[in-house]
Amino acid sequence: MIAGTASGLTVQNLSVRYGRVQAVSGVSFSVADGESLGIIGANGAGKSSTLKAIFRLTDSTAESMHFAGTSLQATQPHHVVSLGMAYVPEGRRIFAGLSVRKNLMMGAYRSSWRHLGDRIERVYDLFPALKKFDDTLAGALSGGQQQMLAIGRALVSEPKLLVLDEPSMGLAPVLIDDIAATLRRLRSQGVSMLLVEQNAKLTFGLTDRCIVLENGRIVKEGLSAVLRADPAVRQIYLGL
Amino acid sequence: MIRIGFGKPVLVALLLLLPIILDSYTIHVAILIMLFAIVAVGLSLVMGFGGQVNLAQAAFFGTGAYVSALLTTTYSWNPWLAAPVAVLATCAIALAVAIPALRVQSHYLGIVSLGLAVAFSSLLSNSDLTGGASGISKIPPLSLPGLDLSGPRDYYYLVAIALILIVGFALFVANTTLGRRFKAMRDDMLAAAASGIEIRYYRLMAFLLAGLVGGVAGVLYVHNARYVSPDTFGLGVMFLLLAMVIIGGQDSIWGAVVGAVLLITARNLLTGIQTYQQLAYGGLIVATVVFAPRGLAGAASDLRRRFDLPWPSIPIPRTARAAPPPPKLKVAKPSRQGVALRVDSVSKRFRGLHALDGVSLEVGAGEIHGVIGPNGSGKTTLFNVISGIYRPNSGRVFVWGRDVTGQRSFRMSRLGVARTFQNLRLFRQLTVVENVMVALDRDPAQAHIGYLIAPWVVVRKERERRARALSLLRDFDLHDVANELAVNLSYGRQRRLEIARALAAEPTILLLDEPAAGLNAAEQEGLKATIRKIRDAGTTVVVIEHNMNLVMNVCERLTVFGHGKVIAAGTPREVAASPVVIEAYLGQATPEAEAAL
Amino acid sequence: MLLLYLFLDRTKLGTAMQAAAMDRSAATAMGVNVSTSNAIAFAIGSGIAAVAGALVGPLLYVNPALGVYVGIKGFAAAILGGFGSIPGAIVGGLIFGLIEAFSSGPLSAYSELLTFVVFAIAMMVRQTGIFGERTVDRA
């Protein structure tokens, strides 16, 4: 059990249920400031449900859930981003009918719009390929471009913790490289990250620690470097 | 085993015994309730099941009433002759209203149908033929030799019989393949078409059923009330019907009936406070939508699900006639030779964007063919053209040598082409087994005539289909969630279900759009094995994928896309070595990533 | 109308309302209170309708049923012109008005029917209205 820290994310004993299906059961973990945690697991393991619970987008029960000292359970879903956690949802979920710029502006909805222009420029620095689509409807972008937009949208709020749900899903290998490089750069800038992924190899390379979920429970956790060498993990998640 | 619900025979008995204890006025109310229940059932079929926003249902009710009234007064027809004519006229009007539904859907259709209904009302009020605003009166009663049907009690039985027949038939439709096809169409039109459902036909059919039932109710109403005016079928009635279906539960026949009972009873109890009546209805609808969006029926089935309660029933033992066990992934057709799929210089433009530009490729019989390339390079558009969702601007598509260019989705399904979708298109409000059963039904829409002339065949096919569906689910390790709503499954299981559903149609060509998205290494191995098994059973497979592991190890030939064009084709080894492909798509991924790790 | 357009296009709340309509949970994750946003949208819509009602009152006699029929025609006209397009709504309204004007006389009983049949046909030809946005459904 990890004691609540004044900063960072701590989750204790989280459970999520959909009807009769127990998606997550008794999960506890923490992400300290500047740290990068990975959550890997098969389909139905409960990874996405965990994230949705943290962002209060789905009902859940937990002993406690705190971010930067504030109780998440007492926070309304639309206030979570103000606490400093930004979400890159599974499947991108960009606003297809709005332009790329408006999508980015939405990322900063809860922040002051005064320096918005600068923030957006910083996102374009990170994703130069997006810049020419500034005025284009987001729905017309390809999957990879939409993924970049989704990450950019989350970054516009200059979050303390960036939470990504399967960013590599459905992307071409060359694009996954780009995204991995971007995430690595963010890490070196001190952004904390919570990365949920099917791609274990990618996750081990981008995180300090990892937890492995199976059927809604944590079955392994530890340093990414250590887990990567674990024979059981290698067999199931790396196919080696 | 057939289970007959305790409920149904008891209800029928109650219904038939009721007039004995009720007074004349209440019987009139009961008749009105039953008539509304009939119309509400029609609305439930077209809107709840078929997903067609039909705000002209009250007008169908009105058409039946007015035509019958006109024929029997102005033209002095015998009511028993006028009745079928009136019902036919209503069916014709229903089909006319259905025409916009072929191209227009959702709230737009709502406004179109509502507008037509309002126009109808206005026509009735302003035309001398129909008696204008004062309507038609002195409508003759119905009579049978020996029975005086002008009395409430006898009329009650007439209407009750009609109700029992109609509800019985509606339940039969709802719980078998026709109802399921309606729901599939409602839940996801593209996936339904890809599963062999001819959408236009079913939309027309949904409206036809609604009109048929509304017309019958109209005829029965008019010979009881003996008077009809435009007000009887105005907007107020339409909203009342809508309320019944919403509160009862959109895709529930019983819900429509219960809704009718509740609302007419409420209306009668509230006659004292006329002014607040509409307010009360409005409040009730709002409350339902907020607290129980699936209506009473939805709440009931949620309770059942939560506590695992079956409906109370009497099991009727039957000598078990075991359904023949279907073979695992049975061979679709004796192995065909030659070219399974040929795409010849296909181009597809969207508002100036060349999604596909002169694309050609060939897939041999029994091949596992991979289609790779960056996002937005046209891969899914290619599938959409092949499976009939898009018509190409130029070029041709051949399936087993036959030119299928521009054929629509459902026809491609009939020709043996099945597919999965990049963004998962399951029938979310159907259960897992129902999703598969939809695809297992390979009968054309015309076969539904069986509902009228050979219902036992419908029942038998249902049983066979369910057995085969469960067996297929077992192959895909989804058997344990067979009765779970598809939307409640985890993402990975939903993906597996989509593949199972595509296979249920016994395709000769299977198009898989990014089947490995979201699978971990172990599951990818499983998918590879599944793809090989599918091919070994006789189906040619074309796969769009980003997962290089899968592509390199399973695909025999590859076609590489870039910006809507084919930039390379050949064996995986050849393609992986091509500098064009490496730059556009593969990247220097492997060595760099390894080094970083 | 101009104010509404500017509101939707230029302001934070306007953009948020559109985002909330497109993807409720993503909008919530961005910090939009979707319930409030929807309520405000409703209120604005109702408010504008109220203004229209006040303007129309002196022209047609006021009675409780007034709203419904004018409302339906108005709604249909707006959709004909294209949902979300202000010039479209004006064009739609004009078309409806013209049909009504031309069908007075012997055809007057059929005028509404004519109007809505034309509407139905127009919607079949161009599903999102004359100036409406075409959305692409990428299967």
C-alpha cells in the first residue's frame, strides 16, 4: 500500500463494475511527480476501465483516489482536468466536426485563454505535421494525425500528469516511432505519464515502472527494466 | 423445451373475462385502451424495432378511420367490405410515407413524417369530401348475423380478439429473425447491410406493418365511436402514442401495451384537470427518459439481468430432437480455383480528395492477402468499395470472375463477401448470440412470407440458427457471454465477436479491417491461428493490418498503399525490403526501437 | 441570428457546446460540464423561439396551439435550408412561404400537403438541407 502523497496520483483499492461484469477489482497504484507508470494487460484486463474511473467517466468504488492532494472521488468529471490531469482517450475521440485549432482550444477549456496562442504553437512544435491542418476539420484527418491531435489537445492544458489510453492502437509502425519519440521528449521535460497500452514493448521503453493487469487485478508490478526481463511476462506479452 | 410464460394465458383469460365485471362506460374505456395498444404496437415495431422515426403513426390510425367512414357513409358500402379497403389504403399511405425514409433518417425523418402528418390533418380539416372540421358522423355499426355488435360488450370481444392476434403476431415477429433484422438495421445500418440485410426493403416493411396495424385500429375505432373528426388523430394523439412507446420501452411489444394501459387510464383519471393533463404527460415522459431511458420494459429486463430472474414459466417437455452438430468452421464451398478478387484501376474521390487512385490488385483463391500502408492511404476505402458501401468513380471489381462493381452491400454479402470494420460495428443492443444469428440468416427478405403461411418453419429455423450460433461462439470462446448485450463486452471480445459474426455468413472472401488492433502478443498468436484456420476451411482472407508480426508471418502476399495508390506488391519479404515502403511506412522502427530498449 | 452565429463560432462556450454535442465524454474530459452546456443550449433555443413568437403574435391570432403548427413549419424550413446555416434557414422559410402563397385558391386545402411533400422530396435529394454540412461516415 502506498501512502497518499501530496502530489501525484494515488489510487487505492479501485473496483469497477459494468452490470454483472467486474472489470476492475482491488487495484492500487501511484504515479509520483515526474514519474512514468505503465499499465499493460490483455483485452478485458481492465486497463481502460481504470482510467475511466480515475477521470470519473464511469462509476467506481475505491478506498481512495487522490491527485495532488485532492480527492478524485469528491471531484466532478468536468473538474478533473483542472486538477492537472489530461486525458488522451482510447480511440482518439477528437471532435470531428471542429477544426484542428478548435480541438486544441478545447484542450485548454478550463485554462485561461490568454496565452492560448503560445500553447498551441508549442503543440505545433511538437507535432509539426499538424500545423498545416490548423483550419481543417479534425474528422478529415487520418488515424495517425488524429492521434497526434488527441495528444496535442491534452498537452495544451499543460498538465502535471498526462494519461494516455492505448495511443499506439491502429497506427502504422513509423507513426508509433514518432509518438514514442514525442513521449520520450515529454518525459525528459518532466511531464508525469500514465500510459496504458497493449504494446508491452513500447510501454517498457517509455516507463519507469509498470503494473500488469489480468482480469481486473494486478498480477505483477515493478520496474519496467525488471519486468521486461521476466520470463513469464516475456512469454505472454512480448511473445518471446 | 418450449417455455410458455405463465403470464400470457393468464392475461388472455383475464382479458376475455373482464367485460363480465365492468360497467358499460368502463368497457368503452377498455376498448379505447385496446385500440391505442394496437396502434402503439405498430409504432413500436416501426420505431422501436426498426429505428424509423415515424411521427405519422397517428395519421395512419386516422387514414384507416376516415377511409372506412367515407366508404360506409357517402358511398354506403357494407362496413365489412370497406374495412379491408380502408386497411389497404392505410398500407398504401404508409408505404408512401416510407419513401422518404429510404434516404432520410433520424430526426430529419421525424420532421418529414411529422410534416406529412400535419399536412394530412390539415387536409382533413379543409376538404369538403371529408366533412371538414366537423368530420363524419352517423357511421354505421358493424354487424354479424346473430350478433349485434353495436353494444359495448360484443364490440369489446371483437377488439379483444384483434388485440390478441396482433400482439401475438407482433411478439412472434419481435422474437424471431424479422424482429432481429429490424433491430440490427436500427443499431448499425452499415453492419446490417454487410450481414445481408436489404435495408430499403426492411424500412418499407417496417412502415407497412405500422400502417397495417394502424389501419385496423382505425377501422375498429370508427365503427364503435360512430363519429370521426380531424381532432381525433391530431398531434395530441401522436404525442400520446409516442409517450406510450417511450414509457413502455421502445423495443418492447409488451411495453407498448402497458404504455397504452397506463396513459389512457391516467388520461381518464385526469379528466377533471384537463388543463394540466398535457403537463402531466410531458412530466411523465421527461421522468421516464431521465430515470429509465429504456422505459418500463428496459427497467424490467435490467432487474432480471441483475438478479438473474427468469420469467415464471411452465416448462413443456418435448422429446429432445438434437440439432445436428454443425462442423467447426465448415467449408464455405468446395475449394474454388482461380482469382477470388480482382480490383481493376479503381478510383474513388471525395470532394476533390483522391481516396483511391487507379488501384489494382489481385487475390488468388485460398490466399491470405495483406493490405498495408499508412493511415489515410485508402485501405479502408478499398474495403468499402469492394464490400459495396461505396461505388467507385471508375474502375471495376471482380469477385470470382464476376463483375460486381457498384453492387450494394447486402448483395455483396449474398455473393459471399463478408467483412469486419476498423471501428467495430456490432449490433450493440443485441446480445452476443443474436449478433451472430443475424449473420447466420441468409434468407432473402422475401422469405419472410413464411411468417404468414408457414410460421412453424420460422420457429424451426430459429432453433437451428441458435444452435449453430452457439457452436460458432464456442469456437471463438464467447460462449459464456452468449446472452450478454454486445455493448457490455470488453473491447477484445467485441473484436472477436465481429469476426465470428462475419464468419457466420459462410463467406468465400473475408475482409478483415485491422483485426489485431488492441490484442496482446498471446492473442495475436491466437488471431494468426484463427486466420489460418479460416483459410484452411476454404475462405480467402484479405487483411488490413499495421501489426508487422502478423503481416509478415501470416500473409502470403502483400499490397502496399500510399496516398491512395498502390506503391508496392509482392511477398512480405520482397515488400519489406523495398526502400519505397520503408520510407513511407515501415520506418527505421525495428533497429532503433530495439536500441532504445 | 448574427449574434448566435458569432456565439457559436467565436466564443469558448459556443465551441464547448458543439464539442459536447459531438462527443460527450471527451468533452467532459476537457472540462466541459455537458449537462450545463446542454441546458444552456436548450435555453438559448427556447429564448430565440420566444422572440420569434413575440414577433409573430400580432400577425396570427394568439392561442395555445399557435406554437405547434408554426413551430413545425419553422423547424422544417430551417432543416430544408440546412441545419446550422443561418442563410439556409432564411431561404427555407422563403421557399415555404412561396409554396403557401402560390397554392391559395382552389388548391388551398392541399397547400400544407404540397408544402410538406416538396419538403420530403427536397430532403431526399439533399439529406442535410440546401446549405447543410456533409458529414463523412468512415466505415
